[in-house]
Amino acid sequence: MVCDTLVYHPSVTRFVKFLDGSAGREKVLRLLQYLARFLAVQNSSLLARQLQAQFTTVRKFLRFLKPLNHLQAAAKFYDNKLASDNVVRVCNVLKNIFFAAYLSLDQVNLLRILKVIPVTVLTGKKIPRWSNWCWLFGLLSGLAMDLRKIQTSHAQIAAFVKAKSQSQGDEHEDHKKVLGKAYQDRYTALRRLFWDAADSFIVLNNLGYLSSNEEYVALSGVVTSILGMQDMWKAT
Amino acid sequence: MSQFGTTDIVSGSETPPYSGASYQDAQDDNTHPHSSDAGAEKFSAGSGSESHTESSRSDDEDSQAKTKMVDNITILKYILDSLSGRDKLAKIIKYALDILKLFIEKSKRNLTVLDPSVLTYYTKILKNLTVKVALRHPITVIKVLLLSLLRNFDKKIDFISQQLSTFRYILRFGGTPFRVCSFLGKFNKTRKCNFQIDQIKKIWFNEASLREFLDLYYGIFDELDLLYKLKIWTNKSFYSFVSRQESLAWQYDILLSLKDHWLNLQSLQKRQLELEVQLKVQNNALLLSPILMHQAHKDDGSQSPIRKQLLNDLNVNNDAEVLIHKQLKAIKDEKTLVYLDIARLSFDCMANTSDILNLKTPKGTYAVLSLGSGLTGLVKLWITTKRSLCSSKD
């Protein structure tokens, strides 16, 4: 009985489909990578450090040609000149361009790890630093967009609350739906803000502007990986 | 679960450790008959909807337009977004590099055999490499530099090949817990029937259960192999056993898939023959119809309404002919996919057989066969992706 329930449960079917995609598996490997990093710091484990390196390499394989997706998205946002909010549109364009640059430079990192290109000052230090800078600017664009969305949603909520207090007993179903959507948008933007802030924490430590303990960096990676897996799970 | 583990340990102790050649990765998830059937159903449904087109000319133009809509970049993007696409590309790159490595080793050997002094002066020249030395001994310096370059490539190719192998293992990882749950579900179903022999035969003694068992058998040892590669466990004698069992499981899976595809091919050929006979009969009927019409005009008085209706039906029968042509095309397309699968599985079977039986084959045989398997798999994947994109754009 328990086995039947487990096998035919919709969540199991969904999880199988989640793992069958390239993106879902990449998110799982990201979680494993940062968990291995955390364990490496906690236990001074050589095995965990080796696993971290292995998962990092495999993730870079899985992200091959992913810059194309971001460039396509940037072009779409740029062409959408009729968007209601130009600030959000510009932030989306910048975010996708920076992420495309980050992933493109990451391909160079992969080739260096595979020893296809030799380790020099350029490939060993400068390009990793440039890729982290691109990741940081992409995240900053995301942060700006999230703040804008929070501001917009909050303004909508305030307007509806004021309208409700003025016209007592005159609530419509449409108003409730729009108000609910505004609350949902604000929550989504806040969640994304937290996500981008945690990723920014990771990249600032990579660049050396922050010098937090590595275990905190690893835990940030675990948290952002879980958030990413949640989004992929909903999309499945 | 514990009983299964106990059985595994007992069988492990009974089997002598395998002392063959080092195991090379060429495993590939074979196409199951279910996906082939699903593809067939999809395409037959598509051809059914296409039969409603009014004229064959506009239909041909539409099909050409649909084919042109999907460009190669889009197909490549879809293939790379899927795990199976990345697996095929990784396989092709890995074995292409292995073959390249053989050529490099051959070049190194030729270089050292023809001129033994290269090895003598190798380290000396590399340490004191200047323009003066190069001008004094140009041929020797060129040979030394070439040898150094080849050695460098050799090490790099080894590393990349190993990384790609681990990458492919990780792509396959993760399926075993679900297969175990499915198997336990079946066992639970058997227990509910109070172990009646008829029910046991119905549940267990069929191809689907055999397929599930082989997938579980292969998956367990494949994932144990990956965990060994990641150094999570390090027992070398047990690794020999695991490696051996993985090869055997893969061989059983290949043979079962080959059998399925062969039977599928036979049924497709039978259907094709039936449709061709039907088409021939209709063509003969159409050839006879003008003669009958001519005679009908001569003997106008004897023509009955039923006879007239039959003659009209014969002339209007082009729709059926168009439908038969579409079905024949669908069958030919499906046969192409089956042939590709049979070729791929044959390559895998030959490669794995040389590994299991420890055959003394020329160097690179395994890599060439595996490269052939990867390429045919990629061609099949390309064709199926192209067709699915064309049908989705309708």
C-alpha cells in the first residue's frame, strides 16, 4: 500500500520529469556543489573538496550554450517597447546581457579547467574575475528591478487601501483580485530580492570585497540553490 | 531490501573477481519500445489530420513550407537543451578524442623510431632552446618540439576524456530509487494476490517486467561505478565485480532492444507490403475504368443506375490513394528510425562484446565502434527533433 502510494504519487512523477531536464539536473548539482563546499569547510574533508570540484565541472558542461537563452531574452525585452514600465524593461535587458557575458566567460573557465587552453594570468585570474564582475552586474540589475517592482506593488496596495477606506462597503470582486495580485507581486519581488542579495554575497566574496567565512558563502549557495529548485519545481 | 542485499553479497562472493582489461565507458540508455510506439502513434495521428487536405499539390507545398520553417540552429538548440542530446555530444567528443589520441601515439612512436637521437637530446634541447641552437640543428629541434607538443596533447586528451566520462555518468545518475519503488510496488501487488501462480505469471512473466528488471540491474551497478569514480568508496576487488556486472547488464539490455526493434521492423515491412498491394489493386481498377466507361457510352440503354454510381466512385477514389501514399511515407520514415536504432545498438553490442569477452582487438576498435554508436544516435535524435518541431509548428 505504501509503495503503491509512493510510486503513483504525482510528486514522484513530477520529480522524475524534473530530473529529466537539463536545467533541473543543473540545479540539483548546484545544491550538491555548495553542500560539498560546506562539508569541506566544516570537516576539512578532502573528499568533499574533490566532489565540489567535480560537480563544478559537470555544471559547466550542462550550461554550455546557455548564453543563447539570455541573449534571446534580452532581444525580446528590448523589442517590447510597449512595456508598462520602462525601468523594468531596461533592467531586464541589462540583466540578461550581463548574464550572457558571465556564462560566455564561464565557457573559457571550463576550457581552462579541461586544459584545452593553458593557464596564464589572463585565463587563470583575469577571466574568472571578469566573469564574477558580469555576474555581479547582472545581479545588481536584478536588484534594481526587484526594488522597482516592490515600489510599484506597494504603491498599488496603498492606493487600494486608501480607496477602500474612503468608499466604505463598496468592495468589488475585481478590486479584491487586483489587490491579491499586487500582494503576490510584492511577495515575488521580495523573494527575488532576497535571492539576488544572497547571490551577490557569494560573488562579493569571490571578488574579495567581503571576507566572510567560507561556510557562510557555502550556506548562501545552498539557500539560493533551494530557491532555484523551488522555481524549477513549479515550472515542471 | 535487506534480503536483496544479502543475495547480492552471496552471489558476489560466489563469482570470481573479473580480471579483464580496464573498463571503458560506453554505456548508453537504449531507446525503449514505449517511446517508439508513442512516436508511431503521434505520427499516425498527424498523417490522419493531414489526410483532410483538399489537393495533393497544396499539401506538398505545405509540407515543404513546414520543413523550411525549422532551421538547423533551432534543432541544435533543442537537442542541447535535452539530457540525451548532451549525452550524445559528450559521447561523440570523447571517442573522437580517444581516436585522435591513438594517432598522436602513433606519430610519437614513428618519430622516436626513425630518429632515436631525439630522445637523447630531448631534455637538453628543451632546457637550452635558443635561436643559435635552432639554426645549428634545425631538424632535431623541430622533432623535439613536435614530440613535446604531442606529449602535451596526449595528457590533455586523457584528462578531457575522463571528465566527459564522469559527466555522462552523472547525467544517468538518479533513477535507481524510483525503479526500486516501482519494483517493490509490483512485489506488493503480488503479495496481495496471495502468490497465486496465474497472477504471478501475469504480473512478472512479461517483457515489461524483464525490461524493468534489466534497467534496475544496470542502474544499480552504473551508479555504484559513479560513486567509485567520485571516491566515495574505494574497494578495488568489489569495483572489478561492479564493472563486470555493469557490462553484462548493458549487454542484456542491448540484446533485448535489438530483438524488439527487429520485430518492429518485420511488422512495419508487413504493413508496407499490404499497403503497396492495396495501392496496386486500386491502380489496376483505375486503369480498367476508362474501358468500362467507353463501353458504357456505347451501350447506353443497358447502363443501370448502380453501375453508373460504381463508375463514378472509382473515378473519385483519388482521396484513398492519397491516404495510402501518406501512410506509406509514414511507415518509411519510421523504418528509417528503426534502422538507425538497430545500427546504433549493433555498434554498442560489438563494442561491449569485445569488452565482456576480453577479445584481442586492434587498438581503437572500442573507440571507433562507440563513435559510430554516438553518431547514429545523434542522427536519429536530430531526425526526431526535426519532426517534432515541424509537427508542433502546425
